[in-house]
Amino acid sequence: MHTSTRLASTDFQYWQHTGQEAAKISFADFCPQYHELDRVGVVSPCLADGILHTGRTLLALTTAFYDCQRARSSDFFDYPQHFAFVGTAYGNAGEVDVQTAPRLRAPNMPATWDAWGWLDVWPGNKWITAPPTATGLLQRVFDFQINRLFWPQELLPAAGEPALPAYAYQMLRTRLKSVYFYTTATFDQAHGSVIEVRAASVANKLWQESIGKLPGTDQNPQPLPQTDRLQRVDIDDFLNTLNPTKS
């Protein structure tokens, strides 16, 4: 809950880029129909991907959650329903057993998960492993009843990858309120305008503290993205793209 005393909604700005034009938008424009009980999921095939490219956004959503708590009382102890879905093959961090990891609780989880906990994705039952495939990770999204999803644009079903049961896509279509792509490269502009989430220095510092807890950051320093850049995706289009039977 350390972010509840460090961040305010004014620490974040949202900009929509359409072609060469950029316009500032509100949190409500960025995150329509937000509710404090939203179940937010970040799919991260590698441990660091989601933190690097959606970390500021997670902090903004966490701040919105704590704004709702503060509006009712100054006496609360709670965490938002935010989940990290991480592929088991995440490089230097090694592999976590997908059967036991979801049942573990901090401090029993590997120390490498501390980076997610620093973004108030906590306690350890919010750290979910999955086979590092599009279908494997989408299955976890379905299992945990996510309704606001951040998904890597590059993660698509491989040739021959099995589909989820038809009912899973139907239920996801009903549950999902919004889907956003993030990317480690360049956006496919076919998906539309880009939404940029900017953070003030205090929020950027907290995000960088989280990155500092990732394994290997001291040995392999790399330039960090200056802002989070996202694309809102039509839910039907997203589910059709993630369903191998539709391709």
C-alpha cells in the first residue's frame, strides 16, 4: 500500500495521438467506466515486459483505486484487484512451476516478483504464471475473470496452437470492459490512435524503483521508455485475433 501515500491523480496525464495530432484527455476518457473493483490484468510473456511498458499505467490505476478508498475513509487497508500474468520462460529469472506458484504467498514467492509487488500488485496470489503462449496466457486471463486487460501486441497464437473452448471466448467478450495493446517495438497503426500515459517525477521514481528490483538490471542497464504507450483495441477484434479457429 506504499503507493497510497506517495501518489495522487494529478501525477498522471493522458494524451491521445492521432496521426500528427496530440490531445490531452481525461482519466475517464482513457479508462471508461472505471470501478474500484475492476480486475486489471497485465500479460507479460517475460517478467519485465509488463513493468517496463505498463508500469506507469498500473500506478495510475492503483491511484484511482486509492482515490475511491480515501473518498470514504482515511482508515483502510486494501489492494486493487491487479494481476500480473507472466510466462514461465522469462529468461534470467528462471522458470517457476506453474502448478505451485499461483498458490504461494509472499514472502515465499521468488524475490524476482518483488518488482511487481512494488507496483502494489500484491499479495502474491496476484502473481500468476502460465505457459508463455498466447492461448496459455489468455487461459489465465479467463480463469481470473479479468475485465480490463493489457496485452503485448506481438503475442499471437502460433501455428497449430490450440484454441480455448468456444464458451471461454464468449464469456471473455461479455466480461472485458477494455483491452489495450502495449508493444516492445513499434505499434501496428492499423489498430488506431496511440494513448500515452505520462507520469510526474514522483511516479516515475517509484516505477524506476520497481525496475531496479528486476533481476539483472545492474549488469544489463538499458534505456527506459519515457512514457507508457498503449492502443485501445476493439474487444471483438482482439478475441477473433486470439482465437486460432478464426484465423
